[in-house]
Amino acid sequence: MKRSFIPVCLLIGLGLGLSSSYAQEKSVKQVPAKPTTATSGKVLFAQYCAVCHGPDAKGKGPAADALKTPPGDLTQLKMHNGGKFPEKAVMDTFRGSGNVKAHGSQDMPVWGPIFSGMSSSPNLGQDRVHALLQFLEDIQAK
């Protein structure tokens, strides 16, 4: 399994001021994505997405407050798209070609290439992206 050195946003800690003249500042440190053997969308989400989007995908992960643009509630994608899950838009976001304002600076890692780089099989990377896509579709609010 190849090691991916593409940065992944993970909350490392809170920077606290030593006196009242310093404001509390939260920061996100970028670290390499750890390789995985997971192929389940639920497990992939927990390993790579929950830090920002939260374990329930509602945008309240431990790193959310440190981001310039708060992560969205991924359980509402279908509701915000006329009752249809926006599969193409989600795939475009995974590939880095999506037009998501919050992802304009690439604060969110581009998971398609990251997952493909974790394996000598490009098909495995695609399988992981599709599993994650299916997981997101499955958790949409009713």
C-alpha cells in the first residue's frame, strides 16, 4: 500500500493565550493521510471525514470551529437539491472539480486521488469513493 502525503485536515489542538491580551485561537494542522484497508463508506467517513463533518455528518466535527468556512450538514444534501441526491456534485467534490465555495481553497482534501494513491489498484480507490458516495446517500434526512 502506497503512503499518501497529500495533506489531510486534522484538529491538533487549541492555541491558548498566556494572558487575557491573547485571544483563544483554534488551528488545524495538515498531516499526511494514513493509509487504510477499509472499503466501507461508513468506516471511510469515520476515518477521514468525521474530523470536520462530525460523526453524524452534520458539520460539527472537532475541527469544524477551526475552519474558515464551517463544514456543511451532509445529511441535508438531498433536501437542498429538490429531493434528489446530487451524485454528480458530490463526485465532483471528491475529485476536486466541484464548485463548492467552502472548498475553493482546497481546505477539504480531494479524496479521489488520495484514495487512489493508497493502493496499487486504481479500481480500489474508485471503489472507496463510490462507497463513500453511497454512505452519504444512505444518511440523507428523510
